[in-house]
Amino acid sequence: MPTTMATGLRTCRILYYGPSACGKRENLARIQASLPSEHRLAMATDDPSRQIAFLLRNGNQGDWQVFVQAVDAGQEPGVAKPERVPFDGVVFVCDSGAGALDTGLAAMESLKNYLDLWHLDLMSVPMVLQYNRSSETGILPVDRLESLLNPWGLLSF
């Protein structure tokens, strides 16, 4: 994770990845709304609902600039320079509904293919799985989601 020399700030770039319409934009809006206004960072972006930036105060260890970009599976940004990975970690977001399982599985395969472009695999990048819409009807039990989408035992919520 790079450090900006002029400010001493460290930067963390998070790829917020998953199928379209699984709640990524809503989640980013909630995160942004929960931040104190003095911690929100302005960003030049074509689609502000897909990108947020904030300052994370980390006591004695210094401050972090955190940039989060939501990307729909299959619509990944192009790979201009394969030697420079454009993110430091991944949050894989999917819907917990039984009807969305195939879409979630396809998105996970898409993520694996995208990581392959950077010569990475799921175990070589910090990653968290987020199961959205778990309070709705027709959802799959977490253990079923884990067995199908997270056989690696990555951290999940």
C-alpha cells in the first residue's frame, strides 16, 4: 500500500466487486453517509455512486486515505499496466437469495479471471466476502453460501 510522501498519508484502494444489482452502490452510500464530514474526501469521478474516498484516522500509526471503487462482474476496468495492480484488497459482494446464487457464482469466477490478469489468486490478495440482503425471504443459509462461494474460508459477513 503506497504512502504519499508529501503528506505522509498511506493509501488503501479497495475493489468492491460483485454482480450488478447486489447492493454495492447502496452499501457505499451507507458507508459515505456514516462518515463524519471532515473524514470524507472529494474525488473526481464520472459516477460518484460507484466510488467513495475517506480519511481513516489510525492513532499512532498515522492516517490512511481509503478509496473504494464498486465494479460489476464482467465490467472490470481494462488492464493498462499488468505490473501495477490497481487495488490493495477486495470486498466480494453478493446477494444471499437462492435465486441469485448462479449470478454470485458467475461473479466469483469473473473475479478469479480478473485476478488472473494481475497474476493473483484469491489467496494472494486481502479479501472479504459480504452476503447482502440476508434479512429478506428466500435466502440461503450462511453455511450453504460459505460452502459454495467461500470454500477457502475467507472472512465473511
